[in-house]
Amino acid sequence: MNWMHLLSYFFGGAFLSNAIPHIASGSMGRPFQSPFAKPPGEGLSSSTVNVAWGFLNLAVAYLLICRVGDFSLRSTVDAATLGLGFLLLGLFAARHFGRFHGGNSPE
């Protein structure tokens, strides 16, 4: 087992997780935070910018997951590593963007 491959799968999961909200928001025609907004990560970018940014994240995820090593969903270690990257970036995004969209309020 090559740890560099696992590191690639971890970051592939993170990029995959980051692609989802950008593509979803952009496809619905809604502005969303992106690194290109002012201030970066806090201001809103257009739906077109978000679709493009989400697609770039999806392409990077593909490269990191499918073109590095021999990723297999049947491999528990491979899938868990990808899932961990996906989960951790998703939790970070939920906390970060929740403050802008009301997602951090106590229930």
C-alpha cells in the first residue's frame, strides 16, 4: 500500500466534496461564496463562476482519484480514505458557510 496514493485519494475526496455545493448552487442560478469573490471565500460569486469552479474541482478530484495509483471502491482502505477527505472538507464547509446561511444556529 502506497501512502502517497492514499494521500491523493484523501485530497480527491476533499475536492469532490467541494465540487458539490458550487455545481449545485450554480446550476440553480444562485450566487455562492468562492475564492474569486471579494472578500475571497466570503463574498458571493455568480452562478456561472460557481459552475466553472465546481467543474474544476470535479476534474481535480478525478485526476487525484482515478489517475493516481489503482483506486478501488472494493478496497476498504481506499474508500475510507476518500470518504474521510470528503467528510472532513464537508464538515469544514458546513461550519464555514453555515455562518453566512444560518446553518450554525442551535436547534
